[in-house]
Amino acid sequence: MDASDKSTANYGTAVILCGVFGVIGLHHFYLRNYLHGFVDLGLFVLFIVLLMEGRPGFAYMVLLADALHTIVVFYRLITEQARDGDGRLVKLK
């Protein structure tokens, strides 16, 4: 792998953002994966709206789907398999 295949995004920052703010999708915006970021953010907003409307069953199902997606992305990040918006791998070194 040459240097052009490695993302310019900082690996540690991406992992921390995913671990702390994963269900909101901040790590996707940091990695310039905007579509994924808006989907994560939309799911989180939908969770809040459903919770406020008194539909906790549906709300927690949406949150569970978002959390499972975050777990998969977090795993891909820590195993250096995740790609940024330009298709380059997010790697430690």
C-alpha cells in the first residue's frame, strides 16, 4: 500500500468520534462520508421524535438499529478496514 491509498483523516480522531458520538454519526462527517452521516443523524433524530411522541417501542428499535450500525463501523475502524469519503483506508500508520 502506498501513501496515496491512506486517508488523510486521523485514525485516532475517527475512532474516538465513533466511540463517543457513534449513534449521532459525527465520525462519518469527519471522514467525509456525508450520506452515512446524515442517515445516522436522521435515525437519532427519529429516535428522539418517537420517544417524545410516546412511542418508546419504535423509538428503541430505531436506536438499536443505529447502535448496531455503529458497532459494525467501529469494528471496521479499529481493524483498519474503514474507508473515508475518497475511498482511502483509515489507517493508524
